[in-house]
Amino acid sequence: MNSPLADRLRPTDISEVAGQKHLLGDGKILRRIIETGEIKNLIFYGPSGVGKTTVANIIAKKTGKKLFHLNATVCSTQDIKDIIASLDTLECAGGVLLYLDEIQYFNKKQQQILLSYIENGDITLIASTTENPFFYVYNAILSRSTVFEFKTLEKEDIASLLDRAIALCSKDDSKDYSFEEGVREKLAVSAGGDVRRALNMLELCLLTLKYDQSVIITNEIAEQILENNAVRYDREGDEHYDLLSAYQKSMRGSDPDAAVYYLARILAAGDLPSACRRLMVCACEDVGLAYPQIIPIVKAAIDAAMFVGLPEARIPLADAVILVATSPKSNSGEMAIDAAMYDVEHGIGGDIPRQLQNKHYDGEDASVRGQHYLYPHDYENHYVKQQYLPDNIKNKTYYKYGDNKNEQKFKEYNDKIKKNV
């Protein structure tokens, strides 16, 4: 057949949609809405190739409304006006459902034209976007719509879809196509959660088979197809953790070039949360007290990245990764808390000293009466010597100043105020 494999395999019922169980599983809210047949304005948010258009088509058929499909990257204001003009025609007697792809490319005026029609129900809008709708979509439309986030598919969902696809192609071509061991999983992982990408790669593999008059998709064929496609790592496999490890160790090792390279690989896989988490950990663990101001700076960059989403998220993250990689390093804070945690977990310590307790009276059996807490701000340099640790570990040292300029400056200050006390 001449039509693309993705179109031939496109589901016609919600039960056939791969993935999105958090939205379309039994009892889930979007499925329940669809099953009622009374569809309101919806915004589908998520990466490409995860089923947003497919679900919109299924909804249109179920509601009986006339479906118009516009892509905001190429359509004009006149296209919207043409749809509005059709509202009173016999063809649209059952209502109009407008599927607007990439709504983030509509300017404010174009979105405002739609507003009154979706508000009074003349047009039911289903919009899709790969960007955060709360950042790109006009607030008035957002307030009249329900946002549903579509997620990248798990490799198991992709693998199951590949099985269905190869069975369909075997039937259409009267051949018994099959995968060599491991190839199906390799294609599923390489798709990075994108159904369309997975099916396109499979279609290329099958075209190669037709040329070779073979029926088995071998590792060699798959590798050739994947050669010019960046292989996205398995988020549950060893490569995932190797990549995150290399990312963090490159920042710790003060290599900004390697750090941004590994950041790029992580973001190419769409794994924004892991990139942000490891970056925040590295700022605290590896830079730490050598440059403590870096922690709110990196947190602000991560907040910005999570707010704008990919692909723009790469910019604040790159700034923060380079800052961490090129900053002075100290793990003195981590070593201090680890040493303290060891003692706590092994029962080393004792009662909190009386002067630090949150009580201001003593029982009849108290050998020393009164709290005797010394308020540091009442003394010179806001310091007075008194015991803070429990008796059993009162001379224990957990924190050791790092040899960087910042911590040595604090050491000098603390030594000075404690010298004559």
C-alpha cells in the first residue's frame, strides 16, 4: 500500500491507542469524558508522536461533529473565518469540532477570533501543543479549556505497537516478516517514546527487506536505519545511569565541554527531570560552600527550564551547567552531613544539653537547676563558648573547612572570634 504505515495503523477507537493509560485507561477522566460524547474545549499538551491527533480524530467521530483540522504554523486568519462562515450550513448541523495543531504559533489576535465561538459552544476546540500551554496559550482560551498532558510512550508500548505493525505488513505483503532477537527492543528504545518515529523506522526496515528479498529484520539492517537517527537511551537501562553519571562527573571534574555534551544527550532523549535533578545535586554536593550563592542561581535556572519546557529549557540549563563546571569546588558540606548521619544511624550521641532544651523548668530530681543558656548576641562578636553537642560526642568535629578561598575566609573569621574566649 502507498499510505504511510503510521496512517494504516492509526487507531479508530480509544481502546486501540498506545500508551496514555493515565488519561485513557479504564475509569480515567479523559476516557470518561470521551465516552459521554459531550466534549468540551480541550488542550492536549505533549511531545510529537504520542497520539494527540489520533485521540482528536476519535473524539470527532464519536461526537458526530464536523471535523476541521488546522495547523497553526501554516493557516491564516482567513482559514478561521471560513470555518466560522460554515457554522450555519447543513454540513455543520451537528456542530463543529476544530482540531488546531501547534496552537502556540497562533498570535493573540487569531486566538481572540475563536474566543467567542468556543465560549458559546458553536465551535468545540481541541488544540494541541508541544510547548507549555500556560506559557504560550492566550489566558482567555486556557480558562475555557481543560488541559491534558500526553506523555512519551514507554518502550513496552512501542514494542507492542511494532508487533501489530509487522503483523499488518505481513498480511498486506503476503509475507511472514519477523525480527531478529533484540531488534524489536532496539527499535522501541530508539524511538524515544515517539510512535510515529518507531513506525517510520520499521517501514524503512521493511523497504530494505523488499530490496533484499528477505523477511527477517536483522540487527545489521536495524543498525543501518538507526545510523542517521540519534538513538535515545533507555531510561531504565544501564546507559541511562552511565549517561547521568558522566554528566555529573564532568561538572564535578570542571569540564564544561563534556558537561554540556552530556546535557545535550540527556535533553535529546527528552529527560528534562533527570537533567535538572543531577544539576541541582551537583551544585550542592560539588560546589557547595566554595560558592554557596550558586544554589539559588541553579534553582532559578531549573525553575525557568521546567516552566518553559523543551526545547527552550536547554538554554537556562546550559548556563547553569557551565557555571557549576567552572566554579570552585568543595564537598565539605556533604562530608560533614555524611559523618553526622553515620553517628546518628549507629546510635552515637546522647541527650541534648540542658541549656539547649526547649523547657524552662526542672524536675525535683535535677542535679543542676536552671537552663543556663548563653545568648550569643549578648556577647562580643556575637559569640560565647558553650557546649552544643551531647556529652558523649562534645568534642567531635564533623565539618572541616575546605581549602577554597571562600571557606578559608570563614575559617579565618571563626578562628579570630574564638581565639580569646
